[in-house]
Amino acid sequence: MTIQIVPLGAGQDVGRSCILVTIGGKNIMLDCGMHMGFNGKVLQRVQAICPILLEDYRKITVEKKGERNFFTSQNIKDCMKKVIAVNLHQTIMVDDDLEICAYYAGHVLGAAMFYIRVGEESLVYTGDYNMTPDRHLGSAWIDKVRPDVLITESTYATTIRDSKRSRERDFLKKVHDCVAEGGNVIIPVFALGRAQELCILIETYWERMDLKVPIYFSAGLTEKANHFYRLFINWTNEKIKSTFVQRNMFDFKHIKAWDRSYMESPGPMVVFATPGMLHSGTSLELFKKWAPDPKNMVIMPGYCVAGTVGSKVLNGDKQIQIDAFTTVEVNLQVKNLSFSAHADAKGIMQLIRQCEAKNVVLVHGEKNQMGYLKSRIMTEFGIPCFDPANGTTISIETSHVIPIEMSASLLKRHLIRQSEGLKDSNAGLTSSSSPDDSSDDSAESLNRNIPSTLKPNDKVLIQGMLVMNDGKPIRLEDAEEALEKVGMAKHKVRFEVRKAYNAMTLRLAVEEAEYYRNMDKTGDSKDMDTDSAKSPGSDPYQDWDSDVYALDLVYVALQRTIGNHIKLMREDNAILVRSVKIRVPEDGDEFERGGLLIGWDYEDEDLATRILSVVTLTLKDN
């Protein structure tokens, strides 16, 4: 089966996210956004997202830029009537096949990532998310849903942020130093998210320091956003929820609504102004007014898309052309302090680990940075990772899971075999059983008081016989029981391989060990009769059997690795572990000396594989 993904926006790019996914025969569109850095005509599909953000976008585009071919406030109201609200962790069946479930994404109020499943295929789409809790929101979280594909934003694909506390201290110091020198500080933010985070930070600092310098935020949309934070307090972090009764952190005392007339006021001030990339609105208006004065400061707290005024400011441009008629001289102080609510590289890796994705698709990021993160994901997780450009279709093959039933007797037999080592090494656990009980082959008696070593998430090999009947589910049964039902005799299949080693190297190792053993006893290497060891007819190793010695080495290694779980038996020239037999070649064998023979019945294939690896490691240097 195949999942197809086509980024129509945000493919090796930041902004205008729009991902088309074909899964289980269904076409699903995820997001439908716009690019902050371009002013060309936009064919915008009306979509059901938060009306406050839609109205913010509409005002910027229509009222500030003069765009006429756009949706109206009434369109937003009509659209919201068709919206179906989804609660966190609520599973919604869109139709008989399509299932969605929302998970908390941090980032901003109401942000969610979605688990989507159609039949046996599934994916997770993140949108924007943040794996680090902040002053007003918690961190993103998702179950181990093990999706076939994780589509994740990668805005900060190569960034690992420093301590949040150090960033906060740096931010407050810069603001305080600027206003203390009589300068104005503009902090461009979006209406929802960083505005609330930084307002809480600066409100707390102003109160602690008893500062009187006025702080303003853009009236209207940000004020409405704060109202929604008060209304949906359960979406905030634990600290804000626990102190809500005493004081709502969004009822600011030091921060007042902005009025355009304040722009001409003398004296220092701090203004939070929208939008966050200085591409229009109040933030751009203030920037044009204050940019020529070196006493003033602009603090960019988040990511800026290429082409925006904010991006040019961060690049250090000293002259910025706003439009065909306006050029601004940039002399004010420019500070870039990342308070972005996007996950950094560490957070993206954490989400992949948390949901246990089988494939990863990176979107909403810059091409070079995505390429670096892509190679890191493939190296650390060993899973495929893709970073398609806009318009590029990628096809991801998914494994087809066939559900089968399992007979209870086969499962019980498997648990007994898993636990038989514990039964052998802890005989006291079954001391209350009678002799007759110990010979009873029933699962109940054999497994009584013996804890299983099988854990819920273990991947284990269970061997049986697949039975298929018309109109019935496929069933895995114990082979002997299945054969008995159809009246057939069981055939034994046995395998045997030879593990060779270098007999001379093994002998030299023994001689070296003997040499140092004598050194330890006497302190003088001459006490070892090396001359007689070399003389003809007096070789102390002339009757030494390298195969037997190799068998002894393997026996010690097996005792150390699996001896606590499975019973080992040592015979003259062989080791027995269930049906697995490791032996020295005998006369009549077609194999030459200088190697051990390992044979097993097919039922013990998994055990034989473990033993073969132990034998190989034990004799690898020989």
C-alpha cells in the first residue's frame, strides 16, 4: 500500500502551508496558507480556522495593502458556521473509514496536531508545535501512535536554543537599558502566541522593579486574543491554571491598549505591535517612525520569512525600501532574541521518538537546513526521511498488516518455553507441586508460579501453522494440534551448520595464557620449560584437542549469556540446549576438524540464532 504526499506550499519553504495527502484512496488537504513575503495576487481558499486569525489576515491584506479580490468578514462568519470543533484526544469518524484525533501542540492557544488513520494506514500532521513549555502554555505531547508517516514542520531544523531563562534575562535587560536611556522599544509580534508570552514576562518584571515607563500593545485583535486566553484557561500551563483564582495572568496592570496618537508622545515607551514580521500594520508604521533614531530599539522575537521587512532588518540592511515611494534609514538598535513557539532541532527529534514514526516528511523549513536535519534523522533513527519541494509528489510504501487469530494453547506453550529457564533455575517456586503435577503436560500445571519474561511491547517469534478456512479469519495454531485435526503425521526438519575457527591461533592463545599463568606463580618466565616444550616428542600440547577446547570456551560463554534463563547440558563432546546441539565432529562426519557443528530443530530457530551469534563472537578472533 502507498501514501502519496504533495506539498503545494511549505515544501522547502516557510509559510503558505498546504499539503495534499492521498491515503487509503482518500484525498485530504492539510492547511491552506499564504506567504508573508510576497504581495502578488492570492487565490485564497476560504477555510475553517480561528476567526480571529482570519480577520487579522483580512485586515492586513484588504485594509492595509488594498487587496480587493479577497474574502470578507461575512465570509468568515459563514465559514465558522460549518466548523466542527474537535476536543483534544477526541476521536472523530469523518466517514466510515477516515478517523482523526487531535493532540496538544503547544505553540499558541488552540494549536493541535492530528493523527489521521484510514484503514491500516496512518499519519501524523503537526502544523506548528513547541516541545518546550513556556510561561503560558505547556509542551506538545502525543501518544505512541506509530504512524506510517510523520509530516512535521522544520522551521528551526538546525537550531538548538540556549536556556530559556538566559534568553528572558537578556530580553529584559535590553528593554530596560533602552528605555533607561530614553529610547523607544518596538517588539513585533503576532496577535496570538508570543504576544501573550512576552507580555507576561515584561508585566512580571515591571511589577517587580516598580517601573513607570508605559507599555502598550496593538488594540483590537491582541485584546481579543487575551480575552480568549482568559476564557480557555484550561489550555494554558499548570502554573497559570493553579494561580487563576488568585489572579488571572492575562489581566495586565502595566500593559495598556495602544492608540495611534501615542506615536508622537515624548519620553520612552515599549510597544508590542502586530504583525510579527514588520510587513504591514502597526508594527511597520512604528518601525518607519522610529528606525532613524539610534536611541530606539527593535527586538525581533521570532522567525521572519525571506522578503519581509523583518528579514531585511535581521540581515543588517541599513536602507530598506518599503514600497515604490518609501525608503527607510535604519539606525535603531536591532536585537534578535528567539522566543519562537516552534520546535527546535532537539524538539523535532523528540517528537519523532515520542510517536515512533516509521517515515518522516519535513515541511515548512528552509531547504539547506531541512537537508541537514534529514540526514541526522536517517542516521539516528534509521528510518526514511523526505524533504520534497513544492509540487513534488512522493510515494511512501507502507506495510500491509494482516490480522490473524492465535490459539490459546499455542500462546500458552510459547509462554512456557519463555519461562522454562526460570523454572529450572528457581525450582523452589514449584516445590508445592506434587510429582504427578510436574509430569502433567497441561499449560496450567507447567506454568504454575512461573513468571513470564515476555513484555507487552516485545517483538517475539512464535512458530505455528497458519490455518485458513473459507469465511473464517486466518488462525495460527500449534502445529501438532493442526496436524492431528487433518490426520497427518508431523515431520521433523533439522538444520546443521559448521562454525570454523583457526586452530593455530587458538593454540597460541592457550600457550600465551599458560605462559602468563606461570609468570604469576613464579615471577620468572624461565621457570616455564620452554625448551622442552619446543623439543621433539616433549610437546605438552601434542594430545591437546582444539575442538574440545573450543567447545569449552563456547560452554562458558553460553553460561554467561543465556545460562540464567535456559538450561544447558554438557556431555563429553557436546552441549545441549533444548533441541540445539553443539558438538565436536566425529568419525564419519563429512566435515573436517577445526570447527564446531551446530544443529537444531526448526521449532528452535529463534534460540539457534541467539546461540550462533554467541559461538561466532566467542571464536571470532580465532
